[in-house]
Amino acid sequence: MMWELNKTLFDQKPPAKPPARPLAVPGGAKPENVPVAPGVGGPQQLLMAPDVKILASHGASPRAEVEWSREAHKSLLCAHSEYFRSLLTHDGGSFDTDLVDEASTSDNKAEQAKVERIILRLDSSQFTEETMRLLLSYCYGRSLHGTSVENLLELVDGAAYMGMTSFSLRFEESLVAKLKSENVAQCIHLPRNTEQSDSPWDATSIYVRT
């Protein structure tokens, strides 16, 4: 009798855990693939509404017409970009802000809290909307698979400008892998990356130009 009771207890399966609520991560990235730097916070932080809005206009002027805009999380921008980290963490820096609804599971609009969002302005002549969209998507874990040579060329320049060193090297490696006799002329204009001695593009460009 005791043996049958113990066997029954051991045979019981633990109760199934309720399915986890999916994280609302921009760019279609899976939460486990979202790269977050130490000290910045985990993927749960991305449940919050984006707290930075990037506005692109001529000369980055607040008086000029906004040509395009993108939203992102400050923690991700600071983790991956020296440019954004310097801009957003500079002592004494001041920014225009607006208020947006915080992400909430409540259907009651009155219960949704307001969060402050930083407004950053970029010169629209520096980046196309597509380049910035892709740069932000890769910050959120998007794969480079299927990225065209044309987009990779813009991403190499954009990542270098934004101080995204690890991304810049990754874009260069992907670009080198796509080099063919038909498209190599498109890549000749890329400047050498003097700050990265192990740049895969530098080694390839030297070979192409000689």
C-alpha cells in the first residue's frame, strides 16, 4: 500500500506553467536575441514604451519640417552607440520632451500612466530613413540575413558615424561575403577604417585596389 502511494506521488507531473506573455520588442526580434549591455537592464525593460523619439529634418533644425521619425529605447541606444551614449548621458545636456502613454496591459485609458520621452534631432542629409530603421532593427536583434549590398554599404557608413564599432565590423564581414565582380565597383568608395586594424573591409579593399 505504501509503495503504491509513493509511486503515485512520484508519477505525478508538476503543474504546467502558464504561457509567458510575449515581450513587445520592436523590429520583430525575439526577446532572447535582444542584445543588452551589462548594467543597462534586461529584455523586460523593453516592455516600457520607447523613451526616445528621433526626428530628422534639414540641418537638424527644430524649425525645419520633420522628414521622418523613429522611436527607440534610451538603454539600447546607449548600449550600442557611442554617439547616442555621449549625447544622452552628457552632464548638463537638455532636450525637448513630450509625454506618451506607458505600455500597459490595462484596457482602461485612464489608468495608463504618462512617461516622458526625449526628442533627438538629426540632420536628414546624414541618414536616410531606411538606414536608421535598419540600424535600430539590428540594435533590437535583427539578423543580417537577406540584407542587400546597397543597404550594407549605407549601414557601414552609418555605424561608423554613430560609433557602433561591433556592428560596423559585422556589417563589413557581411559585405565582404557578398562581394562579386559585378558589385565590387560599388564598394570602392568606402573609406578605410583607420581605428580598426582588424577591419575585414580594410583587408579586402587593399586587395581590390591593387
